[in-house]
Amino acid sequence: MLQRDYIMRLIREFMAALQLLLEGKDMERRREELKKLYEQYIGPYVLYHNATIDEAMRALASYDESQRLERMEMLAELYYAEADTVTGPDRNALLDKAFCLFDFIEQHGKTFSMERRYKMALIEQSLKKGSSKTRCE
């Protein structure tokens, strides 16, 4: 029970920090703050930013099973937020990774989220415009 309370408090803290970050206008500062959120809540920014979705999933496997889906959702949110700070292929790659994680959570999680489904629809729509398709395996 205490572990569940901890992860829920961690998620609330993470979402509040992410929301505050997204309200900022300075794109360079936003990128730096996103890197800090990666480091604080998920792990090394360089690892997760440059990882393929398979590599990211393997790295997330190091978390206890009771926290894994929540950490995946945090990472998906970070990918989704970071995609707004870049353009072109980098943006599409981040959106693709976010979609794959959201999709995995949809299939394996126990909580329904309209917001998650809405973001997935936006990602699919955005990737279709750029003539990319999600490459989840």
C-alpha cells in the first residue's frame, strides 16, 4: 500500500512539473527542463532520448513491475512534450515512441484514459500529415 501511495504521489508531482514546464514560452529553457525531468523521474536523458522503442522498453524493465506502467506513461508524456520542441524527423521519432508507449499502456494497463486516447489520435493524425506511420512492434 505504501509503495502504491508513493508512485501515485510521484505521478502527481511529475504531472505538475510537466504542466508548469509546458506553460513556459522559452523553447531552449523548456528543452533544458525536459532533460531534468527525464533525469529525475525516468533515467539518463541521453539513453532514453536516443533509444529505439525496444531499447527504451528494455531499460524500463529495470523498474519494479508495480511501477513499470506508470514510468512508461511518464516517459510517453516526456516524449510527447519534447516533440513540441523539435521539428522534422526528430519530432516524428519522438511522437512515434510516445505513441508506442501509450499503445502498450492501453493494451496492458488497467486504467482507462480519455486523455491518453486523445493524445494517441493526435499523434496518429500528426504522423499521417508527415507521411509517417507508427512503427510499434
